Amino acid sequence: MSRAPVIAIDGPSASGKGTVAARVAQALGFHYLDSGALYRVTAFAAQDSGLPLTDEPALARLAEGLDIRFDGVEVYLHGQPVGEAIRSEEVGRAASRIAALPRLRLALLGRQRAFRQPPGLVTDGRDMGSTVFPEASLKVFLTASAEERAQRRYKQLIEKGLPANVTALLQDLRERDARDAARSTAPLRQMADARLLDTSHLTIDRAVEQVLAWYRATVSGSAAA
Ligand code: DC
């Protein structure tokens, strides 16, 4: 088994964990896995082929057979770039629904663990520290208030020239948080051994610095032990 270190960053939608995780990976020269993209690509492929989002066995089979490749920030499904298409609110909602299905989660497990390669992996999602990499060197629970997250998402959509309504976004985020936290398999929750990082009043730079400082302390702590 690979001994490459893992930094697991979990948290709710639009908390900024993806940006922070990617920047931490870049700073350390580690690989990066956006696990939410796997759920999003699966939801996108299911919608594309007209599969009902409740058909658990068919969705699990679909997830196992998908040819998904990451190249920097771009995601390819069967060789086609799907980066923008999987970021829509609609696909996010569908991803959150299928993510509640245990067999679908199991189908994506091995795929996620395969990203653990030297010199190390930084990954973000909902259950990276609890289920996928329970032995991670550092676990961070990165969050921000729902209002702050809705504002951030609103700004992102407006910058992309897409329509956005902050009240609807806030309601959507709350519903998705509730669904991600209430499901019985691998729910969104802070692990007892995860460090809490609330970014409501933090810049991305400060959040990245904090994660790097925790990681360096972990590495020097284990070297001294
Ligand atoms: O992080 P994100 O918003 O791109 O994730 C989309 C959905 O996928 C999210 O609502 C819940 C699900 N997800 C999950 O259940 N477990 C993960 N490790 C990552 C995402």
C-alpha cells in the first residue's frame, strides 16, 4: 500500500475548500483530488443517459464504467471536457441526491483511493477524513456561514455572466447541507480528529497558510516522535 501522506479537507458546499485544497496541493507539490467532481460527473452522465437518479444499481454500474480523467482544473468524461457543465447548480443538486446512495459511494471508493500517490495527496469532499482516507496525516473541516457561502457563490455566478439570486442560492445551500449531513452513509460531519477552519472572515491566502502550518506541524511532530 502506498505510504504517501494525505491531507483531507472536508466541508459543506461553497465553503472554498476546493480552492484551498488545490492551493495547498500546489504549494506542497502534491496531487489534488476534487472528489465532488466524481459525484458531479456521475450525476451529469446519469442525466445525459436518462437514468433515474433513484436507480441505485444502475447508477453504481454507470459510476464503475465511467472514463473520468483530470488534467489540472479540467475534467474529461470519455475524452470530452465537461468542466463547466458539471459546475451548474442543477448538476450539484443531482450529485447531492445520488451521493446518498451507498452502492454508488462504494463504486467511487477505489477510484478515489487510487489518487494516493507519492509525493502526497490533498483531497476535498465530505467524507475524505471519515471514510476514504481515515488514516490521513491531517484532517481539516473547512466551513463558513451559509450566508457567506451564498454570497461567494453569487459572486462567482455573476462573474461568469450567469443568472443568480442570492436568496434562492441560500435556500439551495441549506437544503444541500441538510441532505449531505442527514444521509446514513458517510454523512457530512466534522470528525473528532479534524481541525476546524471557519473561513467566514478569512481570506483564501490565510486559509491556505493555516492548513500548511498545521501540516508542517504534523510532519515535524511525527519526525520528532
Ligand atoms: O463538493 P461539491 O459541491 O462539488 O460536491 C457535490 C456533491 O457531491 C455534494 O452535494 C455531495 C457530494 N459529495 C459527497 O457526497 N462526498 C464527497 N466526498 C464529495 C461530494
